[in-house]
Amino acid sequence: MERGNHNINNIENNDITQILNIIKSACRTISYVIKMSNNISLSKSKNKTNVSGDVINKIDDIANEILIYELKHCPLIKNIASEEEKYIISTNYNNGKYLVCFDPLDGSSNIDINITTGTIFTIFKYDNDRDDKINDGNNIVASGYSLYSGSTQLIICDNNKVSQYQLIDYTFQLINDNIKIPIKGNFYSINDSLSEKWTDKRYTTLINEFKEDCYSTRWVGSLVADAHRTLIKGGFFAYPENTSNKEGKIRLLYEAYPFAHIFKIAGGKSSNGLIDNVLNIPFPKNIHQKTTIILSSPEEYNKFINTN
């Protein structure tokens, strides 16, 4: 029995490695396009918006096409979901065991000013005992994100470990084998300009406490940049609901779930303000469902849950 389970685990690990290698290849290509192209041209609007109402830029379309092209030819993958596509895309492989979801270029509105952008992704394994259903974020077998900035880096969370790679000579080389978030940080990351619109006033109280405790504030407005800083340096990141975005603004499937998975394995916390672990939020019927999000070190999260 143990040997059988061992064999099953080896097969699954090989599957995940194969899919991750495809994603690595796509991220290398996207990085090359950004590095070798006119960033102002890449920021040009396509005069259309995605389902979430975000303006689609030229680079959004390019990154989306690269990822879909690379992934749809993998026999392991049954379905693909992208921020830029209205519905789930079915591949030609009905026997595939996996769903791959992604935001092809998070923070693309910053591309013209050369601020960090990135690709966010997550791999779900279908539960064959439940008619190929996915229950929630706990069906994730791997997740991660790339960062396109001064260097191109890749964070991969699989096998209960968070690893950091850097693109050097067109190869992703391991630079940190086991990231753990600090228990406490010195930064909070939140869009203070919306504070008057926050519907949950706990955030106002908490931010005032952070200021009294001499925390520094950092805000890029790119999820990959703000969440990555929080993962590496610790602290508190949040995008609360407000009167304009009553359900929050972060997409559950391909933004909140993957970061919740990464933070959990790295020893951090995630929440939507009500549920302590974003992974426990039921799988959305609408692939573009939005949510509020908190990503945090343990100490800052304890401050939040004890805030009235």
C-alpha cells in the first residue's frame, strides 16, 4: 500500500514538474518580450476591456497568447482559465487531470513606467472521486508567480516548499530554496487613498496602530510586487472591500488562491476578512469572482483579528 502511494506521488510530482517547465518557458518568453520591446508601445490600449472591466493593453494580449499556446498542447492539462478570457478554455485532452489558471500580466498598467509586473499562476488537480470537480483552493498542487523587473525572478510553491529562482543566461537558477515569511515585519501595504471608502473600519484602526508603531508604508499597486515584498520582508498587505468595489478587487481563482497557497506554505496568513484561510473559500462558479484579501506575517495578522 505504501509503495503504491509512493508511486502515485511520483507520478503526480512528474506531472507537476512537466507543467511547471511549460510555465517557466512561457515566463522566459514574456520576460524577453518586455526586455526587448518598447515599453510605451506595450502599454498601448487595445480599446477593449476584460470581463473584470480592466483595460487590456498590448502586453496583456501578448502574455495571454504565449501562455495559452504553451499550455494547451500539454496532454496533462484538461482546462485553462485566464484573466483575459471570459470562460474556461478546454484543451483537446479530456483525460487531463489538471486545471491551470493565470493572470498573464499583473500590473500591466505600470508597464510604460517600467515598474514591476508579473505573471501569477496556479495548478489545480481535479478530484476524480467527485466527477472532476474542484472543491476549493485546497485542490491546488502548485502555484507561483514571476516578477519582471531589474531581474526576472520566479517563485514556485510545490512539494510543501516555496522556492525562488532568477533568470540568468536564459535559465531559471535557484537562489533561495525554502522561503519562510518573517514572523513580524516593518511594512504595511494598502491603498490609503481609498480609506474613506473602506466598509470594514477595522482596517482604519489597524493602519493607525501601524503608524503609531512606526511601520513604514509601501504601495506599488501591482499585486505581484506588493505581495512579494510582504512574503520576503514580512508585514501586512491588504486590499479591502470599499463602496466602489463591494466584493473586493482581487480575483479569487488566479490571484487570491495562488498567493494564499504560497503564504500558507511559507508560514504566513491569508484571509478575506472573515475566513481565516482564503484556500477554504469555495471554488467560484464565475471564474472572475472577486474577493477582498489579506496576506500577512503571523504577528500582523493577529493584530488584525484582534482589532475591533
